[in-house]
Amino acid sequence: MDTRTKADELVSINPADGSEVGRVAITTPLELDAIVARGQAAFRNSGWKELMPHKRAEVLHAIANGLLAEKEPLATLQMRDNGKPIAECRGMVDYAVGAFRYYASVCETLETDVTPRRGDYVSFTVLEPYGVVAAINPWNSPIMNDAAKVAPALAAGNAVILKPSEDAPLLAPELARIAAAAGLPDGLLQVVQGRGAEVGAALVAHKGVGMISFTGGTTTGRVIGRVAGERIVPVALELGGKSPHVVFADADLDHAVAAVAAGIFGSSGQSCVAGSRLLVEESVHDEVVARLVDRAKRIVLAAPDAKGVEMGPLASFHHRERVHAFVEGARAEGGRVLCGGSAPEGEDYGAGAYYLPTVIDGLPHDAVSCQDEAFGPVLVVLPFKNEADLVEMANGTDFGLACGIWTENFKKAWRTGRALEAGSVWINTYKQSVTSTPFGGFKDSGIGREKGIDGLRLYAQVKSMFFGLQENPLPIAK
Ligand code: NDP
């Protein structure tokens, strides 16, 4: 009933019903060497990095067209690979299409600087690719996360080796196939498969890899960061979160409650930016919690392709065990489970990795379950007295990925938004994450920014160039 591995292959299991979806071969160490060598050869010899940006953009647009042409099969494959509702999977294919189109445009239009002269020369900057980029992604949103790395890395002129999670391995090869059919030169986008601690670790440590872009948990991020530091290669880390969702008493409570529910129960909570801590002002605490629990109990938990589905299963059976262990831990710490806290009962759910939307209160802010990421549909509720109290609690975790703030007072929104330590601040909205706006974490939530123009610069190094204009030979001493 799980993602089973044999020695030489991974088997993807549909978490909605336990059936087998597909198999991929695990990359051997010898194959990895050959793949890196092929990537390096493509980087040096394919002409990709020398191609005029508008010509590179044409290929990126062709990849976007290829993805769009296969939107439905790709969305269905992702749904079966990791159990996300079909509407979300369609949205993620759209996101991937948009990422390739956006980075085609950035590639064509990105300008570098002519820097102020301080002598007899003209000085300016150009951007150079790193070579072979290792792009490592988690299982929660494969087609979206893959495009978010591959599109800007290719746009910047690199070759890419993509390593998907062993728990959702089927989308990355599809992207590589579509890119090749769209005219991307051979070897510029390759996929390796296997367990993170083996194939992922070998990829990161490989001396032919010139840059690492990782999305995943903070523990793994630290391991990869250490290797990158030792090798002195640049690394981007998009890591976990325990994002505070703040509701002030003066908020539009209809909108706030809907957003808090969407922020934690969307994608079954398997989102790095899930609003997993509700910080609610004391005077509206009881009303907000009652409405939220009512909403949570009415969520349509069903097969990912069922009509009206709001929450599907978790991505794997072993992940459901982890989420349930987290809830048991919260109980042991004295938390009151107001709803959920178990797998649902009934024959519709028996074969799948479903888990009920869960709301827990009564915990102190420093409880482990208020500090650690559950990566599931589990919300902890913490009341606050005033702004100072709120800011201290909201910032009182090691994470700093995102936050939401609900208030009708724009000055309070500004003050709070500036005070909270988070890479993304959503005021009177939540979980807006778009290709055109930088995304990344403060503190233990990461280093570097993906998306936006910064997202292309992430995959390029600045070279400064000087053209001498002096009439006389350069003196030894100046
Ligand atoms: P992991 O950190 O366990 O794994 C992420 C990826 O890294 C997988 O492909 C994994 O392979 C691989 N990996 C594991 N160990 C190593 C290693 N030593 N060297 C190289 N690669 C390795 O995270 P999860 O897959 O469990 O994903 C959940 C986490 O991802 C959560 O913490 C979540 O917050 C975070 N995340 C962050 C996002 C962001 O943008 N900030 C977005 C989405 C998720 P394998 O799976 O085969 O072990």
C-alpha cells in the first residue's frame, strides 16, 4: 500500500486507492557519472548558452506549448502520482506553462548594467550560466516545482539535471520528453531517479555539478548546504515553514475564516506555505474557532477526481503515518483536538491515504507541535492579546517562509507585515504565489529567491567586463 522500492526501481502508488501507477528505474552511480558528463558536454558544445536570448526564448515557448497540449494527461498523471485534486493538478500544469513563457520573456528582455566609469575604460556586467545545475524537488507539486527550476535555469543558459522525489517520480521524465520534442538540445535537461540519501546525495556531491537548487525539508536542506559549502558551489534552498495566519478582531471574518481554511486544508496541508498556525485576537477567538471547525467538518474529502472534491488523500501512506504521529504528539503535549485527528471512516476511504482536517487548540506557543511542520491538514490555534504579543509569537519559530494578516486597518497591516519575519506576506489574502514575484524564506526556511527576475539571476553569475580606452601604456604604479 505504499511507494514500494525494489533494488533497481521505484514504484509509484496512487494514494487514493493503493494501485500501481508506474515504475521508473533507479539511476546507478555509473549512469549518474554518464548523465553529468552528458550535461557538461551539452552545456559546452550544444551552442545553447551562446544562442541569442530571443532564440532561447523560442525553445522555452515551444516547451510551454508542449506542456499545454498535454495538460489533461499531465494533470491526471500528477493526480495519480501524488493524490492532489484534479483541479489543483490542472492549475499546476498551467503554472508550469506560465513559468516557461515568463522566463522566455525575461530571457529576451533582461538587461545588465553599464557601471559608472572611474577610469579610462567602459565597464559593464554580463550574466554567465554556472554549467550543470542539480535541481532537486519534493513530492508535493512536481510539475509546478520542476518548471519553477528548469525554466529559469535553462533561460540562463545552463544544463539541468532534475531529481524528483522517490514518492512522485513520474512527472519529471514527462517534462524532459516534452522539452526534447520542443527542440531543446540533447543533454540539456536530464532526469535522475532514486532515493534522496543515495542518488540525491551523489548528485549534489558530484564535481561536475556547478550549482544546486533544492526544494524540500529544512533537515535535508542543511545536509545539502553543508556539501555545497564544502564544494564552494552556489546553492538555493527553498525549505519548510510553520507560517502564522493572523486574524485581528477588526478583520472581515467571513473572508478571514475562508482563507484560514484554504491556507491549511488546501492541498491537504502539504504545502510549504500552509498557514499552519492560526494566531487570532482574543476577543474574536471563540467565534473564529467555532466557524473554522464548522468549515473543517464540511470540507469535501474525496477521491481527487470526485465532483466537488476539496481535499484529496495525503501523498502516500507513510506520510499519513507521519501526520498522524504529529497529531498524537500534540495530544500528548496537552492539545485539544477540536475536529479531525484521525483517518476518516467509511468504505470510500478504506483504500486511500486520507486524513481528516484537524484543528487543535490549548497548546502553549513553545509546544513542539506549534513549532514543527506537520506538512498535513493540521492547524494549531493560538490566541493573542495585542500586537506586541502577536509579533513575538509569530516570529518565535525557526521558520520564516510566509504569513497572512487579516485586518481592515491598513496601518496595522503595514506595521505587522513589516515586523513579521517571512519571505512572503499576504495581507487580506493568502497563498498567492506567482511566477512573476520572488519567493523564498527567511531564517531556517531557506536561502535565495526563486520566481520573478531574481529567479533567473539565481542561475547566473555576474561577470564584470572592462574595455580599456587609455591612450598610453598602463603604468606599474598608479
Ligand atoms: P525532503 O527534504 O525529504 O526531500 C526533498 C527532495 O530531496 C527529494 O527529492 C528527496 O529525495 C531529496 N533528498 C533527500 N535527502 C537528500 C540528500 N541527502 N541529498 C540530496 N537530495 C536529498 O522533503 P520532502 O520530499 O519530504 O518534502 C517536504 C518538505 O519540502 C517540507 O518541509 C516542505 O515544507 C518542503 N517544501 C518547501 C517548498 C518551498 O518552496 N519552500 C515547497 C514544497 C515543499 P527522496 O524523496 O527520494 O528522498
